Amino acid sequence: MEENKYICPECGSEMMAVYEKPALNLTCPKCGCKIATTKWEDIDLDDTTYKIFLKPNRSPGTESIKFISKITGLNYINSRKLLENGGLISEEKAVEIKKQKIDLDLNNIKYTIEPMFPY
Ligand SMILES: [Zn+2]
């Protein structure tokens, strides 16, 4: 993440920033001045609904099937069909999509996201 510098309005020293999502808390090490602000990242402000599509996989593993079942709420057989044929598994905002994307990668499941997912 890019580090921005924050200058204390009281004494002009560089403030220490502690980012506790979504609040950014600034403390001046010199005079003790504190500022709490809110910092939103692009992904938090993105109102686009993204869709995750599975790529067809002729022989999905048991772990993949269980994982897809967990995400979609489908039973084992339908989850396997979805993996074999490919298809839509998720329609969410960017923040959720990012979490699912990480899980899909961890489970080695191939997918595409529409529209193009920039995070
Ligand atoms: Zn200060």
C-alpha cells in the first residue's frame, strides 16, 4: 500500500498513521495531537456488481466441489455439475468478490470475473 505523509496541524511534525479500516488514526509523536479520519480505498467505493464465472473442469476434485457447495449453497451433485459445465457462482460487490477470488485461487479453481476486476 502506498504510504502517505500526514503533517501535524499543531506543530508541523510528521504524524504516525494507524489504519484501522475504515478509520485512519493519526497521532503526532511530538505534541501528542490526535486526529481520527476516515480513509476509503477504491475497492470500498466501487459500486460495480462483479460476476464470477467458473471455467469448465471435466474432472473437479472433491475439495473443489465441497468449496463450491459452500459458496453457492448448492448440494454436492449440483456443485459438481456447475464445476464440470462452468457457470455463474457469484454476483457481488468488489469487496466480497476479492475475498472469494482469494479463496478460489487457494483452492486452485479456474474462473473469470466480469467486468474486468482491477483489484
Ligand atoms: Zn504535533
